[in-house]
Amino acid sequence: MNPQSEHAQLDRDLRQRALIPPERLATCHALVIGVGAIGRQVALQLAAVGIPLLLLFDHDTVETVNLAPQGYRPDQLSAHKVDATAHDCQHLNPQVHVIPKAERFRRSTARQVTVGQSSLAVFACVDSITTRKLIWECLRNEAAFFVDGRMSAEVIRVLAVGTPATDSNYANTLFDADEAYVGACTARSTIYTSSIAAGLMVGQFTKWLRQMPVDADLTLNLLSAELTVQEKYVSQAAC
């Protein structure tokens, strides 16, 4: 690394330090489960802000239909999404250690995501309510922070938990799978909606880093320009 590059790395977070405390960020590592529409943008944003360690779980590969709504490049077609995203994250910030896992998140893999005394931040970016339940059951006692991003067309929902081990409300949003919205959450998606959803999720993470209360349940409808913030979780069958 040349002197100019070294200087850039030292100062890369200079303008965000008042909003994202580097000493708190340095004690965390992040787990992103699902690197499709929302999860890829979450991973890129976490790399940009400087998360020290980033674990990515997704078994899927990049297809042509992913290029526009998920921001993958044509040269990444057929690659595993976690590998393509890990490569881009490290180009954004070479100091971030990214571990891609080209596999589904399973109960048996939950033991792989904790690292020493580092605080675990979990970003659930999946489109299956069954998988959300699995993630919550496996990781609520391991995670220091948990956030779930949901999206349908231009409606975004973000559920954040500042103390997962003692939370008794998030589970109320995990309705039965047969009540879910018909069709995958990413069946109608755009890069701008997923980028906003990711920003809202990372924003809740930075509030937690500053030891501020997180917003339990927020919904943003881009079409009607309506933002609703709930102090408690609202049970509703949606993506």
C-alpha cells in the first residue's frame, strides 16, 4: 500500500465519527443473512462504514434478473452472491475482513457466527418468514443487536431489537407462513427501494452503537411518502 493509500485508510471515516463511534464499531462484527436485494446493499454499507468483520450467508447465485434490482454486475453472473458481494465489499474497504458462506443458514451453522468477545450484530435480509423464525430462535441469545428488513415493491418495513436476549415482542411479527404475502418479497423490487431499506437498517445499527433506543417497527411507503414508526411491534402478515 502506498503512502497516499495508507493516509486514505486513516482518514476514510473522518466525517462519520460523530455519528458512528469508531471505538464502539471496532468491538462489533456483523452477520448478514441473505445478500439479495436488501442484504447486498446492507453488506456494502457496512463495509463502507468500517465494520471490522463481516460474515455473509446465502446459497444463491447471480442471475440476469438480479442485475437491475440487486446491483450485481454482468461479469458476476453465475457467481455465488456471497462471493461477488465479498469481493465488492473488500474493494470498498480493504480493511474489512469478509467471510462469504455460500450456503443456507441452518441451525447447525449458528455456532460459526460468534467471534470471541466481539458483539454480534445480525441483519436478517431473507424473504421467508420460516427462515426469519429460524434465525431468531438460533441467534437471539447470541446477538447484541438484531434487525430484520422486509420489502414489497415500494413498501419497506424494518424491525430492530436492541436487546434480543430479553425481547418479548419481536416474535409477535413471526406469523405463520401461510399468512404471508403471496409471492417472494423480491418479486417486485428496485435498487432504490432496497438501498433505502438497507440504509434504514444500518441507521438503526448506528443508533444502537451510540446507545440510543432503536425504533422497534418502522414502515416506509415510498409511493405515498408515508413513514410510520411504532414503539412496539405490530403483528401483520406481510413480507
